[in-house]
Amino acid sequence: MGNCNCCRGSNKSVQPVIGEYVCYCNKVTEKDIVNAIDNGCNTVKEVIEMTGAMKNSNCAVNNPKGRCCYPDIVEVFNKYKK
């Protein structure tokens, strides 16, 4: 999960809901994640590295869901990665 401190210590299982952004802190959209997959990313870690998602995150403030975006990134990745 890389640089995201907001993911640590949270065992809550929350159903991801994709809004305007998947990662609000860095304004990463679903389309950005799809483009990363189309450009050769084969893992969630690679998608995060290519898109810049979860860097310098402050999800509790920036994400309307008040939680880490990692589950949403995984949800989008699984939706499009075949």
C-alpha cells in the first residue's frame, strides 16, 4: 500500500463507491487507472506508481468517504484487468 498512512490500522470493511475521483488526494480518476492498465500495469502497485495515486495522501480530509482510497483502486483494477 506504499505511502498511504491512512490505510494502516484500519480493519473496516467498507464497500468502495467510485465518485469523481478514485484517489481524491492526487485527483486520479477511473480513466487514469484504465489507461495505466492499458499501458502495461499488471498489479495494483504498478498502477499506483504510474498514476501517482496515494502519494502524500490525506484521505480523511480529501476523500468524501473519509477513508483511504486503496480499496477503491483495487476495485477499479479488478474491474478492468483481465
